Amino acid sequence: MAHPVVVFLLAVALLTSGCAERSFCSTDVRVLEYHFDKCLESVEEFTRRLYAKNPKYEKDTAKRLQKLQSIFVGDQKGAQFSDLGSDELLTAAFAADPLDPDRVYLLGLGLAKSIREAYGLGDGKMLVLGLQVELERLERLHHNMSQVNWRLKTYRDGDGDLLFLTNAVGDDGYINMGYEVLMTTILTRIQDDIYLRGGLPGKYLFDMSTLFMSIIL
């Protein structure tokens, strides 16, 4: 059996190195980091599709690309609203009088920030232990994602039109279920991580009447 001092020194080395050699990291760390990356990729694709389906929120395709890059690429990460928490951004995306006329941008930024807040990753940050990802944050993330999924299907403007067109029937009669697949995939990954962290995804109830929850309390 290794001497306790040796074990302690190895643990310190891992913590200070950020588990530099990722192949030596535990399975739960690799799974959590993988799910973090894949959830962000899904949110980026989700936001891209929302722009295509809802061009009224940003008609300039070049500006759409700039906004997508500001959310998912580089150091800015939505600097214009950097002082707002993810719950505030998501609330604004569905508000009667949003902070920004581009609801797609607010929603995409809010979703991406939700994932970064819950996993504590991004901008070069890495996990050493799965315990670094708090169970309660994952549960609040799942709640907020479920709330978004419900609001996309139900929230309407003053004229009775949905705020966001997603699976609406197109001119050719085709229903694009890609949005539903992306959202279900994200929710499933979060559920798996809740279970990985010792929680039970089905143990808490989602109340559709509640508000978005702050992930970082």
C-alpha cells in the first residue's frame, strides 16, 4: 500500500497540474468534460437553427455569425451582458419587453452560460475530480433547460404567435423535429451527469409555473 504522504503528494500534483495528461483522469471526469463540450455544441447548433427559423430577430446573416461567435468562440462570451446570470438572460429571452430585440441571441447566450455555470468549465478550465461539478447546479441546470423546452412550445406574443418558431409546420408541410432531438439530447446528458454525481433525475418534479433558477446561488 502506498504511503499516505506519497498519496497526498500525488493528489496535490494532479490538482496543480489540472490533470494535464487527460488519459490519467478518472472516468467520471472524462464523462463530465465530454458532456460539457457536447452540450455546448448542441446549444450552438440549436441557436443556429433558431436564427434560420426566426430571421426576424436578426435579418443580417453576417451579424448572426458575429453573434454566434460572440457566444461560443473567443474571449467575449456575450460581453454586453456579462454582468447577468444565465437565469436572468433566459428570463429576458421570453420577457414581454426583452433587454435586446434579438431574442435568439438572448436565449443562445443564456443557454450557453447556463452550461458553463453548472459545469464550471470553459476558458481553459479543467476538472480534476468529478466532485468539482456540484449536483445541485446540475439539477438547477436540468430544471432551467426543461423550462426553456416548455416555454418554446407555449410562450406567445401579443398577436398570439409563438415567440420562437421551432417545430412549426413549414410551407411544404414538413415538421422539423431537429429542435426536439437537440433539446432531448442535452437533457439526457444532464440527467446522466446528475446520476453520475449521485442524484436521481426523476426524484424532483419540474413545475411549469416556476421561474428560472439561479445556477450559481
